[in-house]
Amino acid sequence: MATSLPTARLTLGQMRRSVGRLTAAGVAIVISTAFVTVTLLAGGVIQGTTHDMVAAQYARADVVVSASEDMSTFAADDVAAVGAVDGIKTVQPVTSWFGDLRNGGKGGYQAFAPVPEDPRLSPLELTDGAWPASAGEVALTPDVAERLDVGLGDTVTLARTEYPEGWAESQADDPAAELGEPKEITEKLTVTGLAGDPYGAYSVSGGAAAVPAATLDAWNAAEPYPNPVSELLVALDAPLDGDSVPASLDEAVTSAADGVEGGVSVDTTEEVATAKTAAQTGGQDLVFLVFVMTFAAIALLIAAMVITNTFQVLVAQRTRTLALLRCIGAGTGQLYRSVLLEAAILGVVASAVGIVTGAVLAQVALMVAPAFDLGVPLPPAIALTWQSVVLPLAVGAGVTVLAALAPARSATRVAPLAALRPSDAPTLHARSGRSRLVISILCMVGGFGALGLGVVLGMRGAPQLGLVAAIGGGALAFFGVVLSAVLWLPRVAAFLGGLVARTGPAARLAVANTLRNPRRTSATSVALLIGVTLVTMMSTGAASARMSADNLLDEQFPYDVSVSPSSADYLEDLRDAVADTPGVADTALVTNAPVTLGGVEDSNVQAADPTELPDVVNVSEEAERLTEGSILLTQDAADDLSVGAGDTTTVSGADGSVDLTVVITTAGALNHFVTTPDLARITSEDTYTDIWAHISGAEAADVLSDVQDAAAQVDGDAFVMGPAAQAAQFRQVVDVILGIVVGLLAVAVVIALIGVTNTLSLSVIERTRESATLRAIGLSKDQLRGMLAVEGALIAGVGAVLGIVLGLVFGWAGAATALSIMGDVRYAVPWADLGAVMAVALVAGLLASVVPARAAARTSPVAALGVE
């Protein structure tokens, strides 16, 4: 084909003669498409890992059967009926039980999980030994085994209470007199296995102990108030065919569970897990995709600028060649197609290399990640999808061709005769300057307007549209800044250069150079501006994302540890033991009581000392709003009671009532909170008190284990929960995300530096005769290098300052758009990063200007003046 098509022959010939320049552009494309590929693959890993963590309790079940109404439960007959449905192999109720498990003086109240008949229905994975098969056996997660200081074959002691049948239904004042005393049972359990909890299904309770499902059912049935069962895990005889539950199975299960009040819903595990994940991540699972794709779009935008710059350099270098081709009969269309064909070939080849490179890097990252003990399970291999292959190839090749359109048009404007004469340094004519000014102002006004619209859309719950508007608007605004840079940037650089102009002739020449060739000055500074804007924007976005994620987790997990004693007789002793635990900074008592709130019976309020509560919750600013005579309500709770901020609502109990002023809080965990003195005025009956503790300066999982040990030393039973341990897992996911961003950030900086190198290389070529002339009239090599160094530092300084400002604006706008669906967005200024960016930008501009200039300085003046 190349021998029969003149355009193809011309294109391939041009590419062979410009291998060096095309390699630079190709590297930018390779890095950009690799960036997109890694981003798509990382997004899949992030979504999958978070999905698995949130939905760990469902293990690998095929189907989940859920009671449709909140208070509905499955009775034993309902479970058996569902298990008898054709095609169902095993049914396991989602349940747990808590008992006092000890080894000598170690241990305490512990969560117990069932070992189902089918291992697909357990979130625990056996790592050593065997699953328990009888009532006297148990398997422990590593955390529990370590806390109890036991291993395979050792025995542990379980203390539990069996209540006489009918205890819960008894109307007697003293059920024991009617039915008999509850039995205190102590039994020995042999540790037969160790089971990992890879996705933290039981992290909130510090691990779990697993016993046969029949044993757990028997223990649960002996309780006066057995744990209700609202979900069933189902393993099928054959895997599901498709992504949804077949209608026949849905109908059969629904019919079998007709005894459940309100009916049941039958969904695939994936459907239930997705809904749970969405609820845990602020209502939208889309946040992760939005987050990672934002950076992919930015990378492509930067790559497009680099590619455009590279092809402009190529066209400038080929001016004489293009003129000769015109003289021998080449048409403008042929030249235009030649440049675009060159871009298409380069784009496809480089994008394919980039996809392979990105996939290899992602796989290497997954192989290396376990060595860093990230705390979250990652898949052993990447999952290539058609999106991760086709999208980078399409956008890489497409962006390359689009970026070459302007240089291709420039190639068609080369005049056959005029181009054969040496060209003067480009200047900016008044008319073109006015047109450029008008266009750039329109772009900036329209771009920043669209950016603001994107922020508004994102904050109002439309992140998809907001992201499109924000990225498009940001790109348009940035284009306007770049387009107008030639009009003002050299003057700003010259103005700042006045501060150093008096240091010598080299500095004065450097300042003059910034004004004499405004296009070259602005092109060099803009190349640095791109990199600085990108770095600042990503640093600001990452810092804001971390703060916003922390804020969301603080609201989801408002306290770190809670300890619930079975009796108030030893409450103070237990509090003292918890407070003395290393890593526990503060404690507070939180009392729960049933009341009538605003005329609604069977409501529940929580009460705490308003001077202690802010010290133990992670939303202290909200807790500080609680004062005596007030009640904290969320906006939804206030709407249900038809009250607003500042209104009064009545809280009634067994001993009286009190009117409290409504204070609206954004922290859901502080809903229905009153002060301890106010609660004491209305009731002292039917209350139970927990101990909330705040962790400081220690690992949450370690402190949780220590608190459990401390509670075990106090007479009486206490149940310890550690939401901080689960929050720490989510924070670990956020850290992994931001770690990926930092890695991609380094890659993006390399892309920007390629653009700097391309621009400055052309600048050095243009300066060959200029440098020789200065040498000929007496400028020394050191002075020449000093002139270029001052000029490079001035240009880099201006680009860095503007890049930091633009990066902050774009970073905050991106955070507001992409993260608002998670909740309140916190805006951060990464001062340390900005200082480092400024220093690196100055050094990069200095080195990029000086190092290439050494070649010009080494050239003798006579030889350089002889260059055409």
C-alpha cells in the first residue's frame, strides 16, 4: 500500500526522518494510555474490594432471601420450607450469637458465627486445622486466638445462660418463681481450626468464634430473646444462568416463605451487595468510578496538549521540506492527510504499547501490594475487560489525531517560495492579538461558568452531568488561559525580572529575551504551567478527598469503642478499666431509654453528659451543640415530628415530662440525644447504659483487643464493640486509592515534562545564531548559561505561581463535583505539597533551560553563525 499511495509513501518517509521527535510524542501517548488503562483497572479493583468488604457477610451465596418488612423474621419452619425448594442445595440463616469465651483470665464476650454445611455460605476461610464438627469444638479467627493465647488442640471455656422455655412470654413479676431459675452453664470447647476473616465481616467485634450451625441455633434458642433472622443465604445446586434470579425460583421461594409477615424478596447476592455498598458509600456506588475517571480525563487532556505541541515542532522543523514538496506539485490536501495519517499511525501503535504497559504495571502492583500489608484483600490478578482495552486504544488514537489537526492546517499554509527564505522570529501582530484576546476571554468566561455549573450539578446529586460540565468547562477555561498567555505572560515575567535585572548584563539580557520573543516565552512557561497545574490539582483533590472521606467515616462510625455491661452494678468499675486501657483517651457514659417523643410512643433517646460527649465522638463539633434543655435531631427526624430548629418538643417518661429545644444535627448517630440531667427528670426506669471510648495514637484493632481483655477482668459480663476497627478498614481503602493517585500523579508529571522538553528543544534550536552572535560580541560561556538560567527561572516561576492558583481552583471544583455524593466536602490546601511543587518547578525550568543550552554554548561562534 505504501508503494501505491503517494500520501502513504510521503508519511512513512517523514516518520523515518523524524524518529526522535515522534518517539517523544509516542512516549507521551504511551504514558497517557497506560495511565487510562491503569486507572480503569484500578477502578475495578477499588470497586470490587470495597464491594467485598461491605458485603462480606453474604460470603459466596448464590441468592439472598430477605424479609420485606423491617420487623419481620424467619421462623424455623420458614427456613426449612425454603430449603425444600427444588434447586436449592443449602440454606443458612444470617445470624450470630454472643457468649463469654475465656482461657483463664483472658477473653470476654465474643461473637459466634455458624459453620454452614456449604463453605460458600461463610465469610470465614479456614487457614489451618479443620472446621468444628460437633458441639464441643470451635474454630477461631487469628485475632481471637491471639487474645486468648490458644492454638490448635487447646481448650477454651464458654459460659452461657439457659433460660426456661416461655421466659420471654411470662407476665409474672418474677419469672424465675414461675418457671424456675436460669441455668448457668460452663462448657469446654476444643480449638479445631483457625479461620481468616479476609473482608472484615466480624472486625467490629474483634473477630469471631465459629461453631456448627446446629449448636449455634440451640444456644440462640435458649435465650429469652433470640436474635431475629431477617435474611437467608442460599446455595443452589447449579450456578445461576444470568445476572438475576429466575422467575420460577423467585415464585417458588416466595410461596414457600408465605409465613413471613409482609412477604420476602429474592435477589442475587450481587444485587443485595451492590445495594448495601451504595448505602455505605453515601448512597451511590458511582463515586469510585467518578473519582478515577476524573484523573483519566485529565491525563488525556494533558497528553493532547503535549501531542499538539510535538506536532507543531515537527511542522516547524519541516518548513523547508514542506515548501519543496509544494514546489514539486504536492497539494495542500495531500500534506494535510499526510500529517493526520502520521498522527493516526503513531496514535494506534503508541496506544497499543500503552495498554500493554498499563496492564503489566497493574499486575505488578497487585503482586507487590501484599508485601506492604495494606490490610485489605486484593485480587491476585487483574481482570481485563473490553472497556480497559478498547477505550484506551480508541481515546489514545482519537486524541492524537485531534491534537494533530491544528498542526496539519499549519502545514497546508506553508507557501512554496516564502518558506524557502529564512524565517524571522515570530511576532504578535496587533490584529491577531486582539482576536486572540477576545477568543481567550470568551473561553475563560464560558469555561469557568461551565466549571461552576458542574460543581452545582455535582452538589445537587447529578455527578455524571456535573463531571462532564466540570471537565469540559475546566478544559475550556484552561485553553483560554493558555491562548492568552502570549499576551501577558512575557510582560509579567519581565516585570518580575526587574528584581534581578541589576545583577549584571546576563540578567538584563534574560529579561529582554522574555519580551523580544513572546511566543517562545509563553510556550516554554505554558509547558511548565501544565505540569504545575496538574500536580497542584491532583494534590488538592487528593487532600480534599481524604478529608471528606474521614468526615464521612466519622459520621458513619461516630465513636470508636462501646462497652455494654449486663448489669449497672459494676458500671463504674468497668469504666475505670476501659479508661485505664492503653490507647483509650477518653470515656463517657451513654444511657438509652424508651420515651414518648413529640407524642410518638416507644421512641428511644440517648443521654450523655454534655461536657463528656464531645471528647468521645468523632463529630465533636456536633456534640458540642448539645446543652441542657435541648435535644439533637436530624433533619429527617425533625420533619417526622413536624418541628424545626429552635422549636420545642415534649419528651415524656415514667417520672414526668420536659420541653426541650430542637437543635438540628447532621450527624445521624447523635439523633435523639439529650443531656443526662434532662433524662433524669423524666425517667429512671428501663434504662441501660453503655460506655463509649475514644482511641488516640494507637491501632484500633489492638485497642479493641486490649479493651476486651480489660473488660474480662471486671466481675460481670460486658459486650465490647469496636466500630473504629471497621472504620480503619475503610480508611485503609481510602489510603490505597490515594496511593494509586500519587503513583498516577508521578506518571502525569512525566507527561508534562515531555512537553517542556519538546518546547525547550525547539527554543534552543532557534537560539543557535542568537547565542553565537552574543558570544561573538564578548559574552562568555558562563554568562550565556547564566542568561538562559535566569530566563528559565523567571518563566518557570510565573508558570508555577499561575499553575498553583489554577490547580487549587480546579482541585476544589473537582472535589466538589466528584465527592459531594459522599456527603459534606472538605476543602484542603496542601501547603507542604505546594511548597514542594514550587521548588521542583523552578528547578525543572532551570535544568530544562540550562542543560540543552550547554550544546549551544559549546558550539563555536563562527560555526554557529554559519548555520542557516
